[in-house]
Amino acid sequence: MTDERNIVEEQEQPAAEESAAGPELEPEEALAQDAAAEAPEEPDWKDLALRKAAELENVRKLNAQRVQKASRDGMRRVAAELLPALDDFERALAHAEAEESDEEHHLTAGIRLVQQKMLEALRRTGIEAYSPKGEPFDPHMHEAVAQQPADGAQPGTVLEVVQNGYRLGDDVLRPARVVVAG
């Protein structure tokens, strides 16, 4: 009887194993079931499209900022080259107009016109001259070349502008050189 029980148990075990593993499948069905189990879920196409659109917009903004910065850097370089020439114009005109030999200043009027055209061209590009006479001294915008006592002026006030300053927007390209009340 024990032998019969062992034989019956042996025959039942494979049946139990089959039921635990599931019914036997044809090879094609097994492959299809495995492929379905391994296949990822369908992506959310709308979310993916929105993310890519946002990424593209960020790239566009970054490129626009880079172009703007490159433009400003180019303007700075051009201004750095032109400003000494404008200063020379100003000194030459001041000297020529101080001469008493040419009462009508025909030549200096023409040179002054060229100087004004250059300043206008710079102004159109965003570069502006500033003269801080009478303003409080600001070390970020002014360079003190001298300090002198002055009656009626508060200490730290700009008395005289030796050389105009230039700025591009809020950026100082060249500080104004000034004499400050002491």
C-alpha cells in the first residue's frame, strides 16, 4: 500500500507543478505572452510633446540671450576704439576755439558737426555720454582725478568734469573723470 501511495503521489506532483506554472502553452502563445509582459507601457504622447516644446523654447531663449550678449560685447569693443578719437576731437576743438586768430571758426564748426554725427551714431546704438557735474561722487560711475576745496559745495560733489563718461544701458563703458569737492 505504501508503494501504491508513492506511485500515486509521484503522478500527482507533475500535475501540481503544471497547475502552479499554468497550463501548457503553444510556443507562439508563450512568445506572445512574454513579449506582452516585457513591452513597456504606451508613452503619454501629449506629455512628451509638451516637454519637448518647453525644451525647445528654453533653447531659443538661451540662444537669444547669447546673441544679445555677443552684440553688447561687440558694442563695447567698438566704443573702446572710438572713445579716444572723440576725446581727441573735443580737445582739438577746445584748443582751436580758444585761438583768437579765427573769429568765425569755420573749420571748427565743420569738425564739431562731424563730432556730433559720431555721438549721434553712438547714441543710436545705445551708447551715451554723461557728464555728472554737480552730482554726488559715485566711485562706480566716476573716477576722481583731483580733489579741491570749494566754497558752497558739499564735500564729495563733482565740481568739474575733465573727461565725459560713457555707458551702454546700465553698464559703464568708461567712468567720467572728475574733480571732486574736498
